[in-house]
Amino acid sequence: MYQVKQSEYVLSAAWKSQWPDESLPEICLAGRSNVGKSSLINTLTNRRKLAHVSATPGKTRTLNFYEINHELRFVDVPGYGYAKVSMKIKESFGKMMEEYISSRPNLKGMVLIVDYRHPPTKDDVMMYEFVKYYHIPVIVVATKEDKLKRSELQKNKKIIKEKLGLQDEDRFIAFSSVKKLNVDAVWDAIWELLKENA
Ligand SMILES: Nc1nc2c(ncn2[C@@H]2O[C@H](COP(=O)(O)OP(=O)(O)O)[C@@H](O)[C@H]2O)c(=O)[nH]1
Ligand SMILES: [Mg+2]
């Protein structure tokens, strides 16, 4: 079981020149606004407020870097698919993300967070296809599991995998920040990626 002994916010970058050095492997986390990304980061690091849990979705407009145990970084990429964000801002999100995903040598994988209750959105599918285009391994984390009925678990999992076109090498992990479900499973999957791509 992976234990987080140290975790800290490093910086938020609006430009490539602000990114930290490439000395640590990075895992980026992406998902639709309000999907539970900040809650996932807080749960994985066992911190109440490392990542801001926001009541106003779509507020984050930078790449936010966190350092964990002085051995890896989480990179929180802007939430996508938030209708109230203007086209212009959406475009700059996209460019920032594309630049990061396509050119960061120490990026080892992406955690793509989807809502377990709903089929993936067009934006989720686009994001998955986008990272796969750059050969970045993906861990799909389906969050808010606590809100599902038992009968929905298998059904929704199948729909999510099918809609995304999830490839065999990519993992699907059910998750809940409320129940702290599968915290260890997500960490194991992250370390598998780091080892495979060391
Ligand atoms: N029931 C439940 N609610 C969650 C879970 N994860 C996040 N939330 C709630 O979903 C909302 C958005 O969460 P947040 O982490 O800010 O999402 P973000 O916008 O993706 O960073 C908040 O009200 C959270 O309390 C979960 O696993 N279960
Ligand atoms: Mg957030």
C-alpha cells in the first residue's frame, strides 16, 4: 500500500515557461468540471484541502502542479466541458493541455475521471482519444460510485468502457471520495504506469 507522507502544492502555470523542471515523473488528472477531480486528489493524498474543492465549476484555468513524497507530481489540468466558459477560454484550455500532453517528456500517464452515474460525454471521449493519440497510458477513474444503485454498477461500467472505446491496456477503476473506495487500487495503477514507463 502506497503511503503519502508528503504532498504539497508546487505552482500553477499559465505558460510553458512556468512549468517545473522535468526531474520528477508526472501523472496528469483530467475530467469534466465538477466531476470530482479535486476530491480525488485530496483523497489520494489524504489531505482535506490540497486541491481546492470548488462550488463554482470551471474556475481553474491553469495547470496546477502538486508534489508527492518528493518522487512524483500530480498535474491538475483545467476542467473541460463547462458550458458557461467562453469559446475563447475553451480554446486556450485546449492549447495549454495539448502543449503539455504532446511535449512533456516526464508525463507518464493520465488519470481520466468520469462520473460513474452517466455515460461519458463527448468531451470525455475526445479527451480519451486525444491522449491515446499521443500514446499516453490512461487510468479511467469512475467516481461518485456511492451514488449508484448496486444494479447499476456493472451496467454503467460496460457503457462507460464501450463509449470511450477503452483499450485493453487501460484500466477502469470505480471510485468514491465519500466512501474512500479503491484509494489503494488507484495508487497501484499509478505505480504500475510509472514502472512501465520508467
Ligand atoms: N457523492 C459524492 N460526491 C462527490 C464525490 N467526489 C466529489 N463529489 C462532490 O462533487 C462536487 C464537485 O467536486 P470537486 O472535487 O470540486 O470536482 P472538480 O470540479 O472536478 O474538482 C463537490 O460537491 C463534491 O463534494 C464522490 O465520490 N461522491
Ligand atoms: Mg476542482
